[in-house]
Amino acid sequence: MSDSNWVSSSMPYLAPRRRGEADAWGAEAAARGRKGSQRIVYAGEVPAPEGVAALFGLPPGGPVVLRRRVIELDGEPCELTDTHYPVAIARGTRLAEPGKIPGGAVTFLAELGHHGVRVREDVTARMPGAEECEALRMAPEQPVLRLSRVTFDEVDQPIQVDVMTMPAHRQQLRYEMQIG
């Protein structure tokens, strides 16, 4: 994620990890001889932003569990990620606590019996706000990509909503789909 040569696919981030495996980001970075880490800036219940509330079928401002993270590559920030969970799934669990989750949140969700079977991603570009520029250590005239990912379970209910913000000049996103 540090330069335009980094091509990122969403697939490794959607499947639970095997016991003892590193989280998907750490594993992806390590496979390229780099160090992928994250800082958890906040974890707990918050009023849902309007778009997130709508996806979870909540009234605007209804409660959700938020995990806000700064994703880092070799110690440098490369992505801001807000991950939202329904309180019925996440309240009182590790998802609502600021500590790291062994194997990552997708693995923990699977351990709780919540398996993602369908994902929808939307990617948009825009100019960053001042706080984003500071957090990502980038110039204000450089655009960011905003990737919104909704993960649905086997009964087509959303179990996780991710909103990721990343410097556009440091990203190449890859989508591969099997037809038929």
C-alpha cells in the first residue's frame, strides 16, 4: 500500500484465518517483505452514521459498535478504517474492546457463528479533509479513495460495514470475479 506498485485484492480480507495465522494485512505485508500493522484508535458503541444505520436497518444514530483503526505499512500510515458491527453481534465482545484480535475480526466473527457469504464494495474518489491529510501524512491536493465494504451473512443480513480511506496515489485495487 505504500506505492503504485502495490496491488491489493479484497479476497484475503473476507475469509477467516486458520488458528495461529496472522491477520490478513500482516500476512499480506510479510509476504512482500514488509511489516503491516494497525493502531486501534477507538473501539466501542457509537451512534451509527446515516449510511451505516440504513445498511443495518437502524434509525439514524442507532447504536453500532465501531472499531476505528490506522493501518500502517512499515510504521507509516497508509489507510484509515472504520469498521461497524451491529450491537446484537458485537456488544460485550472483543469487537467492542480496543485490543487486537488474534487472526482478525473476520476470524472472530466466524468463531461467533457469523460467516460472510456475500460482499458489496463501492469505491469513490474525493479530496481529503484536513484530519485525513494529517493522519495519512499526505498533501491536501492529493485525492483519496474511499472503499465501502458491506459483508452479508447467509440470510443476507449485513454483519460488518467497513469504510476505508486511503491515498489514491499509493493504491491500486484489483477485483477478480469468477463467472459461471
